[in-house]
Amino acid sequence: MADCLAHYQKQSAQIPTLINLASDGLQAGGMLVQMLPRTAEETYEVEQNQDAGIDDDLWTRLSVLTRTVKAEELTTLDANEILYRLYHEENVVAPDPVALSFGCTCSREKCEMAIEQIGEAEVLDIIDEQGGNFEMDCGFCGEMYKFNKDDVTTIFSE
Ligand SMILES: [Zn+2]
């Protein structure tokens, strides 16, 4: 899976990317290391042969260090501990952590737009076959949207 993700990054973002994933059956952990493009200012300074403080060896060094992380460390240690163990000789600046929350952009309105694409006759046929409702479930969050004949008639009368 890490290889797939790294391949995708290479194809789409075209910036060097390292991905390490691990799982022990109960917990999973992972890290992604990316070399961000130079800023316009850094590029200018390099072009002018000025000392932009560019560390040409940085990616090589980080790649070697990143490959030393053990699967067990990825699943059991917190992020700061991993950062310290791997890169304590580098100048690491960590942003404040942001809590993750699940979010889905599905809505009844979007389902209505999909129903309009299918067409009224087709949807009404499906409702007959399925015993009174046209059901759409979101593949991401599992939310179920149901439409009966009245709902469909309303959609196509607007
Ligand atoms: Zn959803």
C-alpha cells in the first residue's frame, strides 16, 4: 500500500515522497515524508548563485534516516517521539497537532441531482421493483437516502 501511495505521489505531485506504513493487527501507524518545492525566493537566490541556505544533501539524509524506522515504532510511539528518534540532529519545527474528524460531503440535494441524471421514468421503475423506495447509500459515510414516488415526482416538477 505504501508503494501504491508513493507511486501516486510521484505521478501526480511529482515531488519526492517517502511513505512508511505498519500494522500489528490492532493498531496502524505511518509516516509520509515529502520534499516540498523551493520557494520562488529560494529559486531566485540559487539562480543568482547566492547562498540561499539550500541543503542539497537533505533529501538523501532524510531518506536514509526515514528507512531506519521500525514497524513497531510506527504502531506504538507518538509522532513527536518518532520525529525525535529519527531526526534529532536536524532542525525540526513541528506545527501544533490538529485533531482529525470524519467529514462527508454527501447530501440529499446531491442525491436529487443524481436522480435527475437517471431520469424520472427509470427511477419510478426502480421504485416499483424495490417495493416503494429508491435507496441511495453513501459509500464513504454509510448514510442512507430514501426517495419515494412523491419525492421523485417533486424532484422532476421543480
Ligand atoms: Zn456520505
